Amino acid sequence: MIPPLVPDAFDPASPAFVSDPYPVYGELRKLGPVSWSPRTGQYVVARAADVDAVLRDRRFGRSYLQVATHAEMGRPEDPLHLAPFWDVVRNGMLDTEPPDHTRLRRLVAKAFTPRRVEGMRASIDRIATGLVDDLLAAGADGSPVDLKPLVAEPLPVDVIADLLGVPQADRHLLRPWSQDMCRMYELRPTADDEARAVSAAEEFAAYLRALAAERRARPQDDLVTALTEVVDEGERLTEDELVGTCVLLLNAGHEATVGVTVNGVATLLRHPDQLERLRADLSLVPTAVEEVMRYDTPLQLFSRWALEDADVGGVPVARGSQVALLFGSANRDPERFEDPDRLDVGRSSNPHISFGAGIHFCLGAPLARLELQTVFAELVRRVPRLALAAEPELGRGYIIRILETLPVTVG
């Protein structure tokens, strides 16, 4: 069975498509379980049930290097200049598969516990309160201010820095490292993207090795210390695995939280009826956070490799093929969500896929939810006149689709 070709409008390099991919997703879902994109060289999966199934199907993996070499999969070798980046990334859970992934996740989960997350609640409250104070002060004269650098970006940086135990004086390093490394997850990173990602990976890894050595000598109540000490059935994290884990926590937790904050606030401001509903009933904040994650998820595409000859919804997918799972489309699938193009901050049934599924379901989801619920509650409660000052500028990424700016007025 040969899958149909994607519509010409499915073009991740096109600003027009990236600005509003949702109508094209509707066309893709009608084509069947799988379509083929000559532009990206990927099988494209757009329906929620099929995306969910592939995420849980062990015939597909985030990486294939645990079962085959690049050559055996018919893929080119990694360019040598990218080795420092991949050396860091492939020692984290995101780009490993069982049995390594199973061992890593078990060890990290013993250190990154629900109790540790809950223990951060007071700190997150304090950080969010201070950032909203800054926003109100910056816009007190009625002039437009950008909510992204004032609130959305510093919140997860401070939270993750508190979690890891990064000193205040070093925290300005984290956001640039995260941004530069995440450039590599786009479909066609440029030479500049690659160079910046490699440099960031080298610098962050060196920093974390030094921090881990310091925590081994002088333990503190932070996650880096916990990761240096965690033991399960006699197994420990290697230093490379500790570095890869901390990098993953920064990149995944930080970029996604920034994206949900700016995309979500813009979405609410464009739906004043839903924003007023939320202002009238703050108990809806948890469902509102889930809804903005569904409605305009920052992570639009997540890929998997076929580790063996497999199928998606009965359509054959050959070993070594890459499958593009469209999270943004799955989250708007009418087969899963009632009236999916309507924003509903009280949506009670909301099985969105924004945190993934299966063995790679986001380990940091409870922390992300706590951060997001806290900052959305602060903004809704304390900034009743929050409004768009101009049309926000969209960033250039598609896989990580985040507003570049969010100009607002606060009074």
C-alpha cells in the first residue's frame, strides 16, 4: 500500500503554513493513517489515534542506535563537527531506548520525585509573583511591554535553576544555552544553528561537570546532588548520563514552558469570552492550562524511527524510515475532541498529546503543570486589563512553534 502524498500546502519551511498549520492538518487527517512528504522525507501521521499508537509501539523508537548503526539503517553518519552535541543529547532519556532508557528513567525518577516537585510550590509562587510585579511595573505608564522576556522566559529558568541548584550568578547562561541547543531539533538546521548548538552543548556540559564535582564534594538539597547520589540495584548514573539528564531537563522543561505561556496567553487574549470566564472562576485555571496546551501546542512535530518493518494503521512503513507525528494535528482531531477548533477553558475531557505518551511520556509534566497553573493564575488574577498591544511575532521554528514576542498592555 503506497501512502498518498501530503498536500503542497504542508511545507514546514513556509511562513504561511507555520503561521496557521491547522487547516492543512485537517486535510492531512482526511488522507488516511499515513501520508508521505517528499519535502521532508518522512511518513506523516496526523490523526490522534495513530499518533498515540506509534508513541506506544515499540517497533518505533526515538533513536535506532541501540539496534543498528547508521549504515545498517541506510542513514548517513553524523558529521564529525556535530559530535559534541550528539554526545551530550544521546546520554539523556529523550534520545535513548530500552534497555538504556528503562535504567535511566528509573534512576532519574528516584531523584526527581513528586515530593521534590511539590516542595517547589512555594518557590514557584514566589518567582511568579515577582515576575508579575515586574510586568506591572514595566507597563505602569500604559506603554506596551513584551511579556515574553519579562515573565515567560525567566519563570522556567529560575525554577529549573532552583531545581538543579544553579547559583544565581550563573543563571543568565541557561536560556541562551537552551535556545541554541533547541535549534538542532528543527527539520533543516542551518550551519549557524549547528555551530551554536555545538558550542552551547560543550559549554553547558563543562558547566554541569564542574557543578556535579562540587556537589559530590559538598552536597546540597538540589537535584544535581540527588543525581550524583542516586543508586538503584547497585546502579548509578554515569557522569555523561547526569549531564545529559540535566540538559534534557533544561531544554525540554524550559522551551516547552515558555511556549505554552506565550502561546497560551496570546490565545486567551484572542478569546476574550474565555478569558472573562476564567477571570470569573479561577478554579478553571487547571483545565484552562490543559486547553491552551491542546489548542496551540508549542511542540508541533515529534519524530520516530521504524526499528523494523512495521505499519501505521495498516499502512506499511519500512525499517529505517522516519515517521513525523503531528502533535498539533492530533490535538485538533475531531475524532478525539468535541468541536476541536473551539477554545474551551472548562473542557473536561481533554486527552491531549502535548506531553507525549508511552515510555517517553514527559517525566517533568507535574512540574510543568505546577509552573503553568501558577503563572496563569497570577496573570488572570492580578492583571485584569491585560490586552494585546500589537500582533505578536511568531518565531521561525516549526517543530518548536513559539511566539517570538508578546506585546501587551497591563493597565
